[in-house]
Amino acid sequence: MWIVLLAIGLAGVAADDGATRLFDGATLDGWVAEGASETVIDGVNAPVWVVEDGQIVCRGKGFGFLRYKEREFDDFTFHVEFRMLAPKCNSGIGFRTTAFDPADSRGTRPSFYSYEIQLIDDAGQPPNPHSSGSLYRYMAPRENAMKPVGEWNTIEVTCQGSRVRVVLNGKTLHDIDQVQVDALKTKPLRGYVCLQNHGGQIAFRSVEIREPDRETATK
């Protein structure tokens, strides 16, 4: 029975490669929608975040986050695959963050509290502090590695103490020690991971996290 559970990839269950699957491919178990959680589709209230064809889909209404609520993480590699479903998509990935409170949006959204990696429909555009792959509002990526709307992208965020590394589609966009960057040196070293709804239609899959201490413990 245990082997079967691993095969279907239940959320929070370690996969054979040592990663922990945060998304089981069928439900949003372990996740919580914060901020805008409902929209109106064909005159009927419907959730912003749904599971379709083994993917987490954001329908792109309002502003908010889908946060993995089961626990916080400190040192890790966060792996996510995503594709934008419509032009002008705007989304992001948060890490080492806190629960989002719309009443304190500035203080609790990842781009202020900790880190947000911007994901936006800007393939081929010059990089800047608000472009895809940026540490949003703080630091531009080394290059813009985003693929066009409809194509799958792979991003990995590695945090080890104060070291932060971001790789998008095989391109290293950031490799920094946050204590050496004035705007980042007080950012937390532990927190939640989340996906952003910023009015963009986007799909996520293969949402996994790998923790070095846990890998060592299982050897």
C-alpha cells in the first residue's frame, strides 16, 4: 500500500528521488487560498484555484495566494513547473513567507515580507527588478529566461542559510548572499512557500521541495 501511495504522489509524501511532493495531482490538500479565493464564472461563484488535468490552475481573478500551510521551511530547493495560459499573465512564487492578511497586504505579501519571484508574460524583454525571474522590486535577474505563453517553464529556488539561488529553465538568475545586500539582509530565513494570483491565468505542476537535512537523515 505504501508503494502505491508514493506512486500517485500524495501531498506531503516523500517521492523516490528524496523530494517531498506538495501537490498530489488531484486535490488542493495541504494548501489554503488567501486573499481572493472566489470569482464569478458564467454568473456562478467559483473558486479561483482549482485542479485540472493534474495541474493547479489559477483562473486569474483578484489578488491573493495559494499557500502550502502544513509547515514552514528553512533550507530547501523548491521545484515548480508552470505555464501561462493567457497573454498578459501576472503571477509569482513566494518563499520563506508568512500567512497573507489582506488587512495588512503590504506587510504580509511575500514581495515585502520575504521574497517573491515575478512570473509575468514578458518573454524576450530586457530584465529589470519587476521582470520574470526578478526578486520582485529588489533585484533584476541576470537575464530573462521566461518562455512564451503556453510553454512549460521550470524554476528551482534553493535557500541555504542566507544564500539564495534561483534557476529558471536552466539559467541561473540569482546566486546571492542576502546579508551582503542591504535591501535583503533582514529577510527571514524560514517561512512558507506559496503561489500567487495576480489576475493571471496560469497552471502549476510538479510542485516539490527537497530539504538537505532530510535527505541526509534518510541515507
